[in-house]
Amino acid sequence: MTEPAIVARRICPFCEASCGLSIELQGKQVLRIRGDDDDIFSAGFLCPKAVALKDLHDDGDRLRTPLIKRDGHFVAATWAEAYAEIERRLLPIIARDGPHAVATMLGNPVSHKMSLMLYFPRLAKALGTRNMYSASSVDQVPKMLAVGLMYGSWLSVPVPDIERSRFLLIIGANPMVSNGSLWTVPDFRGKARALRARGGKIVVIDPRRTETAEAADRHLFIRPGADVFLLLGIVHTLFDEDCVKLGRLAPHVDGVDAVRAAARAYAPERVAARCGIAAADIRELARTLATTEHAAVYGRIGTCTQQYGTLASWLIDVINVLTGHLDEEGGMMFPKAAAFAANTRGKPGSGRGIVSGRYRSRVSGAPEISGELPLTCLAEEIDTPGPGQVKALITIAGNPVLSAPNGARLAAALDGLEFMLSMDIYVNETSRHADVILPGVSPLEDAHYDVSFTQFSHRNHARYSAPALPRSDDQPDEWESLLRLIAIVKGLGADADIAALDDALLRDELEKSAGPLADQLMAALSPLRGAERLLDLGLRSGPYGDQFGSQPDGLSLAAIRAAPSGIDLGPMTARIPEALRTPSGKIELAPAALLDDLARVAADLAAPAPDLVIIGRRQLRSNNSWMHNLPVLAKGAYRCTALVHPDDADRLGLADGGRATIRNGPRAIAVQVEVCSDMMPGVVSLPHGWGHDLPGTRLGVAAARPGVNLNALLDENLRDPLSGNAVLSGVAITMAPA
Ligand SMILES: Nc1nc2c(c(=O)[nH]1)N[C@H]1C(S)=C(S)[C@@H](COP(=O)(O)OP(=O)(O)OC[C@H]3O[C@@H](n4cnc5c(=O)[nH]c(N)nc54)[C@H](O)[C@@H]3O)O[C@H]1N2
Ligand SMILES: Nc1nc2c(c(=O)[nH]1)N[C@H]1C(S)=C(S)[C@@H](COP(=O)(O)OP(=O)(O)OC[C@H]3O[C@@H](n4cnc5c(=O)[nH]c(N)nc54)[C@H](O)[C@@H]3O)O[C@H]1N2
Ligand code: SF4
Ligand SMILES: [Mo]
């Protein structure tokens, strides 16, 4: 007899839109994946990637057992053998060289996994290493630093309130493809269409006429890396034309005069040539922002992964403040997450603010930001001998050999490590270097709550996904694997009682935060364990929580479990000053470090445009480096093409469909050319995350059409000095027929 089909609900783990999916299952077979029409947040929306959940679950290359490398080859191992190997290899390194000899690297999917999000901080604490790296520093650290300085916590990122907005200026983001980032907004297309249908307008600033630009009212090309000039031109105009309007925020803002002075030299007429946007257009943008109620400026990857990443991120928020759109309905608002947000904890309205630069990286002296060092420093920390050298590495859901600049250097460095552990689901370009790989679970087999993306959601909500399928055999959940590692690092042994350790860690934390109430809280959270217990604690003590009884109608894990399509917590509401955690209790509009960095901008105002620069691009049927092994997404036309403007193709002798060599100093890659009038002249676009032709991986589908690695071309030493973030965009190249 065949088992009856059942429907499971799961938050899609693939991108920040976090759509609710409805997954029809028969036994362990996935029959069908659709958007969950009842989902209170995504209302049935899904994109083609969601359907690949089936391919991921079924992928024969996805690891199901731990692997240990013996004589250069991976052999399957039991979990007990793998943990014993980690203990045998890792502990002597820590004993000999101290905690900083062990580095950790977290990749993007960590933020899509409740288990990893909630338990990695505990491992980090047990390790005590300063060598912590993540994909954040090839991504959003500039934004974190800017909002941290302005609002007092690293993740206080305001997001466009798109459903009530009348004007949206999108800079360096392509939500039609990425489905939004640091802005959780399922069905951007539908929401953008609705905005325009009610008379609103969307303007896109991007060196490529993107899918988002196509769906907008207006698109302006910008020279890559020159956003800071455009933004200063807008700020200048707001003061020059006397249209600064702080409105309700006026008593909560410090530094307006300093900003006015800083922008004085950047009249649109002076910056136009440098950014490639006419002075009249810059002034018009400023006026539109100043005179439109319910407007927002939003910037993402294009404004972060460049040499002025922090300044550009900061100026975007400065403009939102100066035009009265921060904390305004239909403008840029602060979500109020149901759990885990720093800006909902502690005393409302002020706090310690952020601290950065507590230490510096050993080789390049890059400052610590939010407890991390730049990912682009990892290779040199491994391959540069001397005291403090990194000797062991733990990667968790990261693939830096492809995702970080100069992967070739990093790959060579990884081979020099004494020990490397990867928690990953594939033997890929990075994990092939590991001595032990611990496989993660299929997203259908774990419980989920969006620890991260509820903090950036355009509408407040709480949703929980129960595991759709039971885990197979002895496969632990990823928080259990992390607890094992904690036990090993703490010297409790690979076969320690991790349930007792879990209790002890939580009790310790509760004693610090709740003092004498710790026992009562432990009892109230029982019999939950692991990530779900931490989730229950987060929800119950959060801003909508039941407060362990005093708010009986409030949220708890039980409450969100009882609502499989989620609980709507309403549109964003004004949160200034309550959301602030700056020491002054004000919005810091003019942090000194940012004003100082403007010296670089002044020196660069007259810089001539390089002949040709390269930028990145995202594609709907890819996700960074790791979804190219899923047949449903991998099929179709070859996508890893270099887009070149027809004029550039003509002068360089490049033919559509032909091969070309792109060079950056000594580095070169061979690409397929796609002549494309959507490019700004002088700018070439190549997607990142490709290059699956390295030996020793187990990615059958991806290796069949490997593409080329954009990051093989980029320089690991190019960083935004304030944030340490990698410069991935606007890098000068040459290009010639191959
Ligand atoms: N040139 C250029 N480079 C870029 C970018 C760019 O725009 N241009 N973008 C950057 C950005 S924004 C980011 S976020 C980074 C991403 O950088 P990374 O996070 O390093 O890269 P991903 O491709 O996301 O790799 C994810 C890894 O997680 C594994 N994985 C997937 N699911 C799971 C799971 O459930 N559990 C475990 N344990 N592992 C899992 C995958 O197999 C893969 O190895 O790339 C950056 N690199
Ligand atoms: N389908 C799909 N979705 C994804 C991902 C994916 O790989 N595939 N990755 C996910 C991740 S990790 C992230 S961080 C988000 C990113 O989300 P987005 O930021 O929306 O993604 P991108 O498509 O990289 O958009 C960046 C845009 O900046 C432009 N740009 C490049 N340089 C500059 C510049 O100097 N100035 C300006 N103004 N623009 C510039 C590029 O042309 C591009 O259109 O997407 C997420 N969603
Ligand atoms: S938009 Fe993102 S979250 Fe939604 S279905 Fe597609 S990949 Fe999943
Ligand atoms: Mo990212």
C-alpha cells in the first residue's frame, strides 16, 4: 500500500525572501513544491529555486555520512569516528599554539539555518579565537558598520516599507533577481508593480540596465564605485536648495551641521563627471526625495562591495534622515523582530553602541568588526609564518575558495593547514581541502525559524517550520554537531554527554542574564532542548512574547507551532528613539570615522575613469556558488557569460559568443562574451560563484558546465579600509579576444 501524501510547510532556505513553501510528500518522496498560499508573509509566492529543494534533497552528491581524509582520499566514517578524529587532530594544535591558531569561517547558508545561527556563537565562545571570518566581509559589513555607528547596533538596518511607499530609489541592488537582501521582501515584482499602480515611482541606479531597472520608471547608469559622489551630490543639493526636513526626528538627530559642511564641496556640477550622472539628474533626485512623502533610498551589494562601501552605505541613510524618510511610513523603517534582535533588548533608546577595532589582523592589520576579521585576510593569516599563524580552520557552510577574491591563494593556503574541518553538504572547491567533513542535514529534515531575516522583514511576523521528514539513521542536527565540537574544545571529550552540556551552557547564560530566575526559566523551557529551546526563550522574552506568563496571549514556540503558515505581527511601526542603542541616545548622523574617510573621496574626485572595469551579477537560477549541482537549475543556456557593451566589443574586437581573456595584473580568466547593450560602456559584468572545474570535488552536475570564477581575477588586498570589506566591484581590467 502506498502511503498517503501529506503536505509539509517549510520556509524556503535559499534566499532572504524566506518564502513559505507547501511541500507535498509521499513517504520520503517529494511530490510537489508550491508557494504556501496561506503563508501570512509570502502569500504563495515562490521562485524557480524553491522547486530545487527536491533536487537538493535527492542529490546523490549531497553528503549523508562524515568523511575523513586518509592518505589524500576521503573515506566514509561514522559520526563517532569523525568526532574522535577532530579531537585527536584539533586539540594538540590548541594546546601547542593557543586558541588563535584555530580560525573559523561561516558562509552564507548559516544565516538560513536556525541550528547554526543559534549554536555557532557558543562554539566561538568555547574556542576564544580572534580568527573569525565569514561571508559578511565579502558582503554587508559596510552596511553593518554604518548602521552600527548611526543607530548603535550592528543589525539595526532600516528597510523600505514598500507597501506604503510612493518613491523608491534603488542603488546597486537587483531585487527582481536576488529577491532582496537586508530587506526580506518576497515577491518584489508584485510589490513594485503595486507601488507603480498606485502612482508611485521607482528609479534604479546601476552600471547595468538590470531586470529591476527594466521594471522601474527610470534607470541611470553609474560608474562602478562612484556612488559616494552621487550621494554627496544629493546631500549637497538638499542643503543648497534648503530642503532638509528632519520632521519628527529633529530632536533625535546629532551631527546635521557636520554633514552639511562635509558635503559642501560636492555640488552636483562637480561630481557629475566622476559618477557619470548629470548634475540636473542628481538635483532632480534630491528634489524628488525631499518633496515626496513616503519615499525611500535603498542600497545593497553594489554599494557595499566597493572601495567606498561604508561611506556609500552611510550616505544612503543620511539622505533618508535628511529627507524625513527614516522611520516614516512608506519610507525606511526598522523592523521589530519577534526574537533575537539586539535593538529589542536592553534599555530602549540608548545603549553601549558598537565597538570595533578591538584588535587587528596579524598580517595586514585590518580592524576587527563585530568580532570578525576580513575574509580576504584569511589566506595570508594561514600562509604567513610567525607567531599567531593560523594552523587549523573550521568552515561552516562556506565556500571561500570560490566566494572570496584570489581563491587560488586561499586554496594553496588550505593545503598548508595542519587540520581543517568543514561542516558542509558537499565535497566542493573548499571542503575538498578538509581533513574531516561533517555533513549538514537536508532542509527538509530540520526545524527552522528565521533568526536573521525576521530582523530585515518589510512586515513583522513570526513563522516556524517543523521538520518535514525525520532525519535518517544517526544523522545529528547541526546544533548537535556544534555541541560535540564545543565538548571537544572544552576538553570534555568527543563522547561527552551533550544534553548535559547543553543544559549547563544555557543555565550559565541565564544566570548571567536573569540571575536568581535562572532555575525557574530552565524549568519553564523544559522539556525543549537544543535550538528549539533557545527559540522558545527568544520568543517568550521577545517584544511580543508571553514573558513566561505575564502576557499570556504573547508568543512562544508553542504559539508559532500552532500556526503553520505563520503569525502576522503587522506592518512596521515608528521605532525612533526606542530602537536606538547609541550612547547618546541620538541618531549619529556624522560619526567621526566616516567624516575622516571622506579625505579619500576628496583625493579621488578628479580620478579619470579606467578604460574598462568589471562588476558582478546574480542570476535567478543560481545562489552564490552552491546550487549549480541541482539539475532543475543547472539546465538551460550557458549563463556564466561576460556582458560587454557593443561599443566596447567593437573597439576591443570581441564577438558575441566568442572567447576572450580578461586580465587584472598577473591574473587572467577565459570567458565567453555576450555583447549586451544593457551594460554601461566601459563596464563588463560576470556572475560570481562559478568555476567548478577544480580537481577533487564531488559535484557531478556542476562540473559538467563549470563556468569561470570571477574571484580568480580579483585582488584579495583591495578592501574598504573602514570595514575591511572586499572590493568586488569596479576593478580595472583589460580584455582581448582569446
Ligand atoms: N565576486 C563576487 N564574489 C562574491 C559576491 C559577489 O557579489 N561578487 N557575493 C558575496 C556574497 S554576498 C556572499 S554572501 C558570499 C557567499 O560566500 P559563501 O557563503 O562562502 O558561498 P556559498 O556559495 O553561499 O557557499 C555555501 C556553502 O554552504 C554549503 N551549504 C549549503 N547548505 C548547507 C547546509 O544546510 N549546511 C551546511 N553545513 N552547509 C551548507 C554549500 O555546499 C557551500 O559550500 O559570496 C560572496 N562572493
Ligand atoms: N538568485 C539569486 N539570489 C540571490 C543570490 C544569488 O546568488 N542568486 N545571492 C544572495 C546574496 S548572498 C545576496 S548578498 C543578495 C544580494 O542582493 P542584491 O544586492 O540585490 O544583488 P545583486 O544582483 O548582486 O545586485 C547588485 C547590483 O549592483 C550593481 N553594481 C555593481 N557595482 C556597482 C556600483 O559600484 N554601484 C552601483 N550603484 N551598482 C553596482 C550590479 O550591477 C547589480 O545589479 O542576493 C541574494 N539572493
Ligand atoms: S525567492 Fe528566495 S525564498 Fe522565495 S522561493 Fe525563491 S529562493 Fe526561496
Ligand atoms: Mo550575500
